[in-house]
Amino acid sequence: MRIGWLEMMSLLCACLVISCAGIGSAPELGDMGAGSEPAEGGIAEVPNPSASMAKKSGKSLAQIQRGHEVYMLKCGECHTYQLPQNLDVDEWEVAVPKMIKHAGLEPVDERAVLAYVVAVKMERGE
């Protein structure tokens, strides 16, 4: 049986539509859902960026949001999340450059992740 060009394209389109169909809507930037992560050290404990964080840290909200996004999407790929509030700023300043390089990310992402974790600590008065 020979499949024609039109049938092949229809099949390809159907596969693409099915592969892109998700359950529900995608989370908005800075509003990652908790999913099924455990409460201790899981996504549910990771603070979302806010205007207050940006103001207290002196960084832009956009940079803090980017740092949060990179943190959420990349840091958990290799290990459990280290919550921003659980490490001192100097510990983050040592660890983040190594992890960013290991993950193959750009220096701009390093600065954004550091801005985010420092903003979390400043928001909490640490």
C-alpha cells in the first residue's frame, strides 16, 4: 500500500497537533505550579518573583522573573532544588556560576539567577 503526499501531510499534521496538546494551560512566567513535588524542598516552596522583591533588591522585575524561570526550568534537571532562603548569598555566589556553566547556560542567565535568589533573601529580610 502506497501512502500519497496528501495522506502523509495529514498524518504529520495530526501527529504535531497531538504532540502539542497539553493538559490545561501553560504556567505564566513567574507563576510555576507546584505539581506533584514534595512539600519539603519542592516547587511549592520556591517564591514567585514580585514587584516588592525587585524594589528591595534594586533589580528589575524582568531580570528577577528570568532568574526564577531559569531556576525553575534548569536547576531541578540535575538535582533537587536548593531553596533560595536556605543558603547564604555568598554560598549562592560560589555555586551559581559553576552550575550555570555546567548547564551550558549564558552569563546573562547566571546574573538573572543570582538576582532572583538575592531578591528572595532580601524580601525575607535576610
